[in-house]
Amino acid sequence: MLLGALALAFAGAASAQKIAGSEIRIGVVTPVTGQAADTGKREAIGAQAAADVINARGGVGGVPIKLYFADEGSNPQESISAVRKVVGDDKVLAIVGPHYSGTAEATFPLGNRLKIVQVAVASSKPGVAKANRPYAFRNTLGVDVETAAVVKAAKQRHNLKRVAIISDTKDAVARSLGMGVMPAVLAANGIEVITGKDPVTFQNGDSQFTAQITRLKSLNPDAVGLGALGPDALNIILEARKQGMTQPFFGAAPLMEGNLPERGGKAVDGTLAGSTWNESLDDAGSRELKAAYAARAKTMYPGAFTQTPDYYVANAYDAVFMIAEAILKGGVQNRPETLEADRDRFKDYFGKLRDFKGVASKGFNDDGDGVKDVQVMEAKDGRWRMVPAR
């Protein structure tokens, strides 16, 4: 219903403004190879699903959207090349992506130099967009906001008194979460961090966690906080169960990539994480997203781990609708000679966007971060499921 209203806005604006050209070019920079490949493929499908919905309604001001994709490979160097490609070769108006905070920290400064808006849909390390104003935006929440909600739920559920933390020292958002955000949030909730200022550590992509789990087990915490991405978190929890640990684990949005519940099964049941959208939602906008995603997933990256949309999908889907709205309401002309000026108009429009009516998005705050509601999720029976609010 909300996105239907946006479609009506498109129709109304079309009569007042003529959009030039045969297509509207939008860049999508996601990782379809590397560690985040499954998540990046879902993001790409979600962005294309949004374009499908908009184009089925007549496009933007009568002009269809065409997405130009580039693989950012789950690493900073490839993400820089991907952004340069869609900006220089494909002449896109704006970019959906990149994915990780580490890749955003590489491409956001480049976007400022090239004067093009990027709307990251997964980066959640606090301060990344704020440090790269004015062209950097993130249609996602910072892990600080998510962690506060998750810790509150974990404390209520498990009566937490003593928590140990295991933290990545390599990945930007995981390190920030484990080394800074999570200890502060736990302390604010009166929970003792028994690892103190010296958390158990590992590096993103490590294959063995035997020594780390041996140490965690010796501490006998009430629960373990994860400063980790989903693939590493899965291996950590599996090793913990192998060594006989039964304590619950919790983290933030980074846990929700890597298909942790699907791959981990019963071993990861009860793991808590933060999100902003879930496929169980049944409002009109969510139903439309799920239908469009299902149709597009049949032909674009079909596979076991791309069949079901997650909140990264919702973020990418909404980001395309945000760009479409900015074109109509921000005065974008879509002419070759106005390309630089048009790119600037997205920066100006998004900088003031506070009332967007998307599936899981309301706009951006003054720091360029998404305005959203937090939902606590639990891994259960091979899926992420919403934890009812208390």
C-alpha cells in the first residue's frame, strides 16, 4: 500500500516533469563473489525486483529503470574498481551499494571525489557515512542501535550477569562491534564483561577456533557476544557446541549474512541478532517485495541461499525506490549534459529525506544513516524468526 502510494506519486509527477532519455541508469555494486557472495546476490535480486515493480507501472516519468551491476568481490580494492566502472563507463545517476563497512570506507571517499551518491545497504559500523559527507548514505542502521535492542532482549530472556566477548580484529564492522560497541552496551545494561578490555580474538576467515573456544569455555559466561560476521560466527558456535558449551550467543546485523541458521541447524538455535525487516511480515509492501523477489530469483542467481529475501534485500529494494522518488521530486532531468548536476540533486534530496514510505525505510538522518525500526531476530529451526517485543 505504501509503495503503491509512491507509484501514484510517480504518475502525478510525470505530468509536471518530463524525464528525458530511453532509460534511467542506476548502479548496483554488490559482492556476488567472495565471502559475502550469497548476501550480495540477494541484494542484487532485491534491487532488480524493485526496478521490475517500477517498470511494470510505467517506469519513472515514463522512462524505464536499467540497473548496471558491478561485483565488488567482498573486498575494498575490487569495490573501488566496481564504483569506477559504473560511474565512468556506465554513466549511472546514483549507486546502490557497496556492502561491507570495509568496502564503504574505501568507496565513500571516492564517491565524494566523483560527486556521486552511494546508498550502502549493509554497512553498519558507526560513523562511516558521517565521516564521508555529503555523498555517502547508508540505508541501514548502525550496529550500536541494533546491539542495544539485542542486549535488552538477551538480558530479559537469559537473566544475563556475566558475558564474554569474542571479536574479529580484521573486518571493520565486526571489530567495531566486538571491541567498542558491545562492551559499552553491556556495561550500560549492568552486565559484567568478563573478558574486560581483552576480548577473545580471531581474524575474519580463520578456519580454526579451537583455542578461542577453549578459553571462552574456561570463563563459563552466561552468554557470548559475537563481534563477527555470519560465516565466522557459524564456525565459532559449531566449535563451541563441539566442546560442550551450551551458552547462548548473540550479536548484531552482521550475523544475518552467511545463512547461519540454514547451515548451523539446531546448533545455532537461540542465537540473537538485530534486523530491520523479516520475510514473515505481511503488510502490503512486504507482500509486493516478496512476490517480485520470488519472480526475479528464478532467473537471477537461482540457488539454495538466494530463494528467501532478508533485510538486506529490503534495504536494496527500498534504495531503488528512493532513487526513483528523488528523480521525480528532486528535479533530475536524465540528460547527458546534466549528468553531473543530476548526480548532485540526489545528494541534496537524500540529505533532507525524512518521510520516505518504504518497506523498511523512512529516509536518512543528518549523518546519512538510515531511519528504521529495530527488530530482534532469533535463529530457530533453520530460519531467522522475529522475537516478539515485550
